[in-house]
Amino acid sequence: MRLIAMAVLILFNFLLQSTVLTRLTISGVQPDTAIILIVGYGIMRGDVEGAIFGFFAGLTHDIFGNTFIGMYALLGMLTGYAAGKPLKDFLQTNHLMSFILIIVASFAYQFALFLLHSAFFLMRGHTEPIDLWLHFGAIIVPTTVYTAVVAMPFYGFLFWINKKMEYYEGGRSRFFDNKD
């Protein structure tokens, strides 16, 4: 049942980002709801399931987003794994700390995307200078702020789904046995 819920969440998020949120862009920036779901899933389910969820959420973006296959999958996997590692039992019930982790992860994710896109840009033989500060002010910070604005409702929705799934599973709280 949990695998079906993961797949539905990933597809729902992809459809949301590619339809509704494209209409809600502000200065060419839209919130990155995938990061909210990846970090939230990592916090609630642990590092392994967070990494798996992040990988498939990123792979969906890679396949349908006309990007290099694997770039978003790798970043999603690393983000989900990192979000599930620190103090997951504390962060799951502390929504403020989860919110802060989502903001930090969004910033780091956007910065990593900039670095990877720049590396691919340079590998293709482009010699124009890449302006980090322009990208920082036009994409990284606005995307992080916009993601932060929509983070709490999305995290609350994910938290609600996770609680329902744990209740339905009847005590089996982890899909993968995560022995820490």
C-alpha cells in the first residue's frame, strides 16, 4: 500500500508542478513542491525511504522535464537521504524544525542545480561567464522563499497522509527496516 501511496504522491506532484503551479509563477519562479515532499518523506520515513522517494520524484522530473537523465534523480535521492538522517524522531513531530530543514534543503538543492547546470554548460564548450550572483538573486533565493511559503500546507498534507498510512499498516511503521 505504501508503494502505491508513494507513486500517487509523485505523480500528483508532477501533475501539480506541470499544470497548476506553472500558472502561479512569480517573475518566472514557481515553488518546488517536490523538495517539500522529498524532505517531508525523508523526515517521516527515514533516510532509506526518503532516498527512494527522492530518486523516483527526481527521475520523474528527469524523464518528463527534458533534462539530463539522472541529474534530478541523484539530487532528489541525496536530499531525501540527508533529510531522513538527523534526529528523524524529533523532526517528525517538530513542525518548525521540519520547516527550517525544508528551507535549507531547498536552498542547497537550488544551489546544487546551479552548479550542475553550470558544469554541463561549460562541458558543452560555452565560454561565456556564468554569473552566480545573478542566478542567486533571480532564481535560488526567490525559489527558496516561494517554496517556504507553500511548505507548511504541503508538509501538513504529507504528515496527515503518513499518519493515515501508519494507522492503516497497524504497527509496521517502516517499509524498509531502518536499523539506526
